[in-house]
Amino acid sequence: MKVSIYLALTIYFALFFMSCESLKDISASELTFKDANTYSSTYKNNTVVFTSNDIKSYNPLSAELIFSDSVTVSKLKNYLSLTCYHDTDSLFSFRLTSNIMSSIVNDLVLNHNLNDGKYYFNDGYPEWIDNIGTTSLRSLNKLKRAAAWERFIDQLKLEGKYK
């Protein structure tokens, strides 16, 4: 009798811990955004700035990234650029910009539009530049990150954050 109870408990705990391990794998597959550059030496490189848990939704039509809370938004002002990871894979990097910058960026940006207070992913900054060299470079950079961007979108869809 004692042996069968011991065996049943062993099997129960083995199944329990196996399910915990699979839950660990699922939670580990979230998107993580780490700093690549900061404005201040106070922040260390490779620090997690936010995760997909901090993202409320992404709108593909407007390219708006909506955050769950203002804490995440307030952290962004301390960084120049971030890198998006899925598990341990680096997907892409992007610059953080705002619509008062005087510089030009011809790669992915997360632009803080100060007119409406929202954040938008764009293929460059400022978005309205329309000359052959800039447009070609932005298109080429977009093409280079297409597979990584698709993984990013697939993960957002999986988490129900692609609206």
C-alpha cells in the first residue's frame, strides 16, 4: 500500500515538474527589448528595457506600438537605440527618435510623435523624406530585416497583441 502511494506521488510530481518546464519554455519565448546605447552612463548596455508583456498592442496599419503603462514610456527617453530579442536570438535594432530631431536615420526607428504622444515604427526618420538615395537605402534595410520582422509580428500575433 505504501509503495503504491509513493509511486503515485512520484508520478504526480514528475508530471507536475514536466509541465512547469514546458511553461518555462513558453514564457521564455517572449520578446525582450534591451538597450544598445544610452544617453547616460548610469544605464548599462544589455539591460532589459521592456518585454512583450509591456506591449498592449501593435497596429500594422498605422505602425503604432501601444504600451501597457506609462512606466515603460518614461524609461524610453533614456535610450538612443534598442535591440529586439526573441528568446536569445537578436531580431533587429532600432533607433528611438522624436519628431523634433534634426538628424536623418535611414533604418528602423521607433518614433515618439510629440503631437499625439504615440510611438510608431517607421523605416526611417523623418518619415516624409522622398529622394531616390534615401528611399532605396530604407527599402534595402527593410528587406534585410524582413525575416526578423516577420518573427516579431508572429510573436505579437501569438500573444494576441497584433491588432
